[in-house]
Amino acid sequence: KLEMSFAKRINALQPSATMAVIEAAARLREQGIDVISFGAGEPDFDTPDHVIAAANKALADGHTRYTAGSGTTSLKQAVVNKLKKDNGLDYEANQIVISNGGKHSLFNIMMTLFEEGDEVILLTPYWVTYPEVVKLSGADPVYVETREEDGFQVNSEQLLQGVTRKTKGIIVNTPSNPSGAVLNRESLQAIVDVAISNDLWLISDECYEALVYDGEHISLAGFDGAYEKTITVQTMSKAFAMTGWRMGYSASSKELATAMGKFQGQATGCPNSIAQFASETALTVPPVFLDDWRAQFLGRRNYMVKALNEMTGITCLMPEGAFYAFPKVSSLFGKKAGDVEIKNDMDLTKYLLDEAHITVVPGSAFGASEHVRLSYATSLDAIKTGLGRFADAVAKLN
Ligand code: PLP
């Protein structure tokens, strides 16, 4: 077999869990079937016009060459100003690394901090990329479960169950993909306490910060004693609808930023010059459009969560942030529609695609097989039609 000659690290890597669903949906669409997708991990809004204008201007002005490996100083300064204004955090430009997306920042961090023999704690349900990017560094992911009954919050007892002599870091994601949970001050304090007493790095993925509907987003780096240990990860993707531009950044100690800049400089050279100019404008101009986006997401969320809770056998917590609902569907396991038996989240996903022509993502992709994930980054009309079909399909199960 050909793969036998590939590196071990690639054979250990899981393919993207959403890919199978997307491909199956594409096959149905080819047959002319109208499939409604709840799989999207990106806003359905367009990049704001002033950001596009800034990219056009960067091109016209000839900003088409390599920049410094870790990004332009002026974009780093715009990031510094943003972190001060929105998060109350003090950084200098040499602590910022601009990257090709939040995912790339996470990769830089793992490759710089972790190696074989290390363990990194992930909170379940986790974003699909975390285990894979930890494994790529050579380290092992260790899972600490959070519970729906607790609103997916976490305490120190839970965290300490995952800590061993090998533990080097914890990845924290608030607001969370997939659960939509926003970690409260107590949970974050517990995480900081465990990190300080065990000398762990804190990787704080705050990519959905701008999309909080209830409660408040609190940055981990602002806690007493956490600043030196925390690497904040951010993206232009979600708040500015810039997923395809591939722009993200991290904020950390100067030493770590320098080390990550060295890694990135050899791996990818530098981030895209035009997207950097556009991002500078995005971060500098007040994001007035966000109020409208948030209002739309809120309306869709409320509709979706109510509709899910009205289905027999399904319960859904109100997600406080991001744009995902993460209903518990395990009461449907063991039921049948005709010859089709729903044994698990994968079967339910397939049944919903075949029967209701809707796509959801099975919870096992996030380490939580009693759930499925639905994105509400799609129109309210699509949500109404799709959830109507979802309800009809569920009603046929017995
Ligand atoms: N972190 C989380 C939790 C995400 O859901 C995503 C995107 O889906 C990212 C980071 C990274 O996004 P990007 O690489 O587009 O910045």
C-alpha cells in the first residue's frame, strides 16, 4: 500500500469530519435535491465593503511583496490597539504574530511549545482541529469532559483529573465551537489556578469573541498571574466574515512570539500582504455592522433552539455565543423508521440527510457522540424549512 511509505504523523491524522457529510450532500444536490446545510462554520455575511476597498487599494498601491515573516508592524499595532480596547490587555507589537488564520496560529503554537512525551489537555466537547494539531506536534491530547448539565462549564477537580507529570498545556475555547458555551469567570479562574499550580501553558482560542449574545466574553490573559502563561488566538474570519482571506494572529510573551515568528518564517514565509492591509482597516474602523449581524444571529439562534426543544427526544441548551446549536439527541438512539435503525449520531446524521435532506455534523467529531451540531450561519428561511423537515423526520421514528 502506498500510504505505508508516508510519515507516521500523516497516517495518525483524522480527515475533516465534516467532509463526508459535505460529499454526501453534494451527491444529493447533483440529483437535483434541495439540501439545506447546517454544517457551515463560517458567517453567511459578506466581507464589509470598506475592507474589500482596503484590499483593492493595497493592490493598486503595489503592496504585493513579502512582508516581515510575522506580519507588518502597522497591522501588529492595530492588533495591539484592539486588544487594549476590547480586552483590556497590554501588549507591544513585538508580542504579536500575524498568521494565515487562527488555525495557523494554533499550529505555530503547538509546533513551538510541544513535542513527543508531552500531554495537552482539551475540554470535551472540543473543536475538531485541536486533537489533530496537538498530535502533529508529537504531543498527546488528554480529554477532560465537561457536562451539558453544568452548561459545559468546568471546575478544578475536573481539570486535575487530566493533569499528569507530562502535562504542558490546556487549550481553552470560549465562546465554544461546537457547544456555543461561554466560559464564566469561575470556570476561567479554575483553569488559571490549575495552570499556575502545575506550570502549564494556556492556549486561549477566542475566535468567536465578537459573537456573544448572553453573558460576557472574558479574556484569559487578563486574570492575575495568567498573562505570561497565556497565548491568545484570534482570527479575522468570524467577526469580519473574512474566512477566505486567511488571517489570524496570536498574542503572547515577546520570547514566544519571536520563536513562533522564526517557525512561521521558515514554514510559510509571511502572511498574505494584501490581506494584512485589509485586516488593518478591519481592525481600525469601528465595526458598526456587527450589531446587525449579532441581531440576526440572535433571532436565528432563538428560533432554532426553540424548534429543537419542541421535538420529542431532543433537548438543546441555549448557546450563549458563536453560531452553533448543540442539541442532545441520544434519546433517539435505538429508534427505527421502517428498516432504518438509528444506533448513534452517525446514523442520525445519515438519516437526516436521506430523509429530511438536511446536513448536520455528528457530535462524535467533537468528542460528544450524544449530540449533533447545527450551524445557524444561514438564513432564517432556510432554518425554518430545514427544522420543519428535521421535526417531520424525527416524528417518523419509533
Ligand atoms: N477556532 C475555532 C474554535 C474555530 O471554530 C475556527 C474556525 O472554524 C478557528 C479557530 C479558525 O478559523 P480560521 O483558521 O479561519 O481563523
